[in-house]
Amino acid sequence: MFSHIVSFSIPDELAKGNMAVGVMIMGIFIGIGTALLEAVEAEARNAGCRKLWLITTNDNLDAFRFFQRRGFVVSAFRLGTMNEIRRLKPNIPEIGCYDIPVRDEIEMEKRLDLAGGWRVVRGNGGR
């Protein structure tokens, strides 16, 4: 089911106790992402973390929808940054999901120090 799972640390973030985990999933809409996010959130809460954060790109509409439905909000929008990142990582495509040009980074976060958890919100047209 998984093509690969990668964990890595950015030195400045590691000093703050942060670690990033990237997951590439071969299939979507079968609950694996939700299960992984629940596990990460539980571990983060147990470790006393106050928030989760992530970065995705403007073309990744599925991720944008997934994380918003699970309590994440946009915390930063960095216009045009993908051209700079592409100089360091030339394998990042120019055109991404749904034939959308990959140009911008979208940072999202979820506060964990607020009471209550999250639930998937189902609405018109939701899965």
C-alpha cells in the first residue's frame, strides 16, 4: 500500500524537538492517512507538543482538503517559492496534481493545546 515512508529532521527544528514525516501513499480515500494522522497527533499530545504543522504545494488540492477537514488551518502562503526550491531539488515537477503549475507553498497548522479533538466534517459532496 505504501510506496515509502520517510522521516527526517531539519537541524533548527530538531533542536526544538520537532521531526517531519513524509508519506507517499499508493491509494487514497481508504483511511490510511486518517489513521496515521491520529497516531501522530496522539504521540504529539503525549509528548506535550502544542501544534502540528505541515507544508504542501498549491497543486495538492487533496491534501489541502484532507487537512482542513481534520482541523488544520492555513498559517502561511509563500508565493513563488517553488522556483527557488526547484534549484535545490530539480526533480520537483513544474506541473503537479490536476495539471496545476507548482508555484507556491502553503503552510498549515493545527493547535493541540485547545480542548477537544477533531472529526471529519461531512458536507455536500464530501467523501
